[in-house]
Amino acid sequence: MPGPPISPFAADPFPLGTLLEGKIRLERILGRGAMGVVYLGTDLFLERRVAVKVLKLKTVRNPDAMERFRREAVTMAHINHPNVVQIFSFGEKDDFYYFVMEHIPGRNLADLVEDYAARNDALPLDVAIGIIAQICAGLGAVHAKGIAHRDVKPANVLLAKENFRVALTDFGLTSLAPASRDRLVEGTPLYLAPERIRTEELPPERQHLPDLYAIGCIFFELLTGHPPFESDSLVELLDMHLHEEIPRITAERPDLPMYVDTIVQNAMAKDYARRYPTCEALRTELLQYRMPSRHEKYSRPLLLLLDADSDEGETLRSALHAQLPGMCVISSANPEEAISTALQERPDVVFITDRLNGSSLLELCSRLQSSRLPVFLFLSDADNSLVFLYRELGVRGVFVKPYPMTAILDLVRKTLTEKV
């Protein structure tokens, strides 16, 4: 009787067709890494597909690798959450360690990003938010057990084909003793937090914060098609994580709301103490921005005093609608009517241009001063000697053509945040 078919790769621990535990038949290779091989298997008793991860090294060769592999299995066994891959069993055959886990048909997040990039397309914001929210949910369950993943990256996030379920896998760098000191830099450099690069010893209650940094990197990559920091030089890449300012997503995708920049900035803060304290805090913030309930905080109208047909008005109006969805915007080309509306409706912000059919900007600003409404001026002449008077009258910002839209929207967002 012929034996099982031999794998064409001599480095693979088991040939295809091998039977584990008398019931798990190895069908084909799903993937290979530096230390392990993942097989697609069939549980003959339960008649279901499973994934089998096998360590390439034999038990007698590398005790540290064996312990790390066992620790990965133990970590996964501690977590029972739909956003974490479930483990079924752990064993040894012919001096090779393996563990059996659920098989999730689909692909990983790295493949999804690559597919969109190949089409020169951008991942929709709602899809990215849904993915990040599930990553946060799974990691939150991991962190609640006192465990840090330490290698969160797109390749370690699986996406189910049928229901778009997101599940974390590859816990090879986790620690069940979070307070233990590890002076070796481990992890994937594209997603490595500054404190990990510095091999800084974190207090036990903050061991999970490097994972939050990695989530910020992934969110950036989902929306832009590339990680926030890239370099062919490892030294230069690590230095970017340590010292360079985090790029803005909206600089590449002006169609997105500015809160995506806020999320990334908070998740990837260089100082880990300034990041979201938990995955749940990040997830809550993200979903609040996404849901209408968040916009209820900005329910008062945003008033623009602009010529109805001006290019400035159209540019600002379009930018505000894109960056601050859900806000009510009132436009008026009549200064008297606009002032009356502003005093009655108490808008979050007032915009005034110098194209007001002969009306005095100083007078308008003076009349609005007592109302304590945040006022922004848009001037067509850079050589305006009255700018200091506008400042004295409490004008929050004065902008001159060409209008720096990013700076303007950042200041508006800051003003709105202060008012909430």
C-alpha cells in the first residue's frame, strides 16, 4: 500500500497526508514562515477544516523556540473571543511541536491592502473602521488577560470570506508575564512603537500600549495603502518611529474627515502615556466619530458670510461638509441678515470674507465681539494693516489667499473640540 504523498518542500516538517492524533489529516500548505509551517487539515471525526501550525525546528535543537511556540498556544487557549483565532489542541509528533486551531477561509489584512493598492484604489472609510473596531475588540480581550500581543500587523489579522469577521492570530511574541523584562527588540519594524525600539521597560499596567501604536499604524495603512513610515534602511525606519512627526492621512486623502488624523495621532503618540489607555477607548472614540451621536455635540449651525457665487465660499463649503459631516451650514451674502442669524442661532463658528459689498469688516467684528462667537476672517489682500485690530476684536483666525485649508480646518476642529 503506497504511503502518503511527499511534500515537494524538504524543509516541511510533515508530508501531506500525515495523520495527527489519529484524526487530523494534513491536506495542503497554507503558508510558511521562518520558524513554522501552517497546514490546512481535516478533522476526520468532526468533519471540519482546521489549520495546523507546526514548528520547523525539532524539540531537541532549540529549547527557547520550543518554549515560545508553546507559549503562543497557551496564550491563544486563554482567549475565547470571536476576534481571536480559537485553538483546539497542542501536541508533538516525530519531535515536532504543533497546535491545531480553527481555519478561517479568506485572507489576511496585508493581502487586502495589497489588492486595493494594485488597483490604485482606496479602502472605503467604513470598511477600515469596521476592521479596526474588530481588531480593538479582539486585542481588548487579549489585554484583559494581562497579555500583550507585541506583533500586531496586517499579516497577523485574518479576514473571513463569508462574513468579514476579523480575527487575530500569531501570538508568538506574547508574554504571559507582562512585567518580565525583555531587552531584545522584537516585532515588525513597520509597526514598532518607540518604547519597544528603545527596549524600554514598561510598568505592568502599560505593557499593552505598544499594541495601540500598531493599531494606529494599521489604520493609517488601510486608508492610504502604505504604512506611516517606510525606508529601505532599518536604522532610518526605526529613527522615523522615534522622532518623525506622524504624517496626516488627509494630506493624501482630502476626501476623508479630519478625525481619522486625530485617531492616528492619539494611537501613535510618541509618548505612550498620551495614547488611548485601552483598545476599548480607541474603539469607542472611533465609533462615536462614525455614528450620528457624535455629531449631536456639534448640532448648532455653522454660519458662513460669503458671496453665494464666490470661489472662496464654494471651496470652504465643500471642505467643511467633507471634514465635518453632520454639521448644519448656513450661508448668507447679506451682512445684516447674517449678523441677526448669528446672534439668534449662536453658531459654533462664524466665517467672514472681505467680499461683503462694501460692508466694514471692523464693524462686523465689533458687533460680534460681545457675542463671544469664534470668528474667522478670509482676506484677499495680504497687505492689510488692520489685521492687528481684528485680533484685538477677538478674531480667532485671519487667513489670506491662497487659503491654507489644512490649517484652517485644524483650527476649526480645535475650536469645536473646545466648545464641546
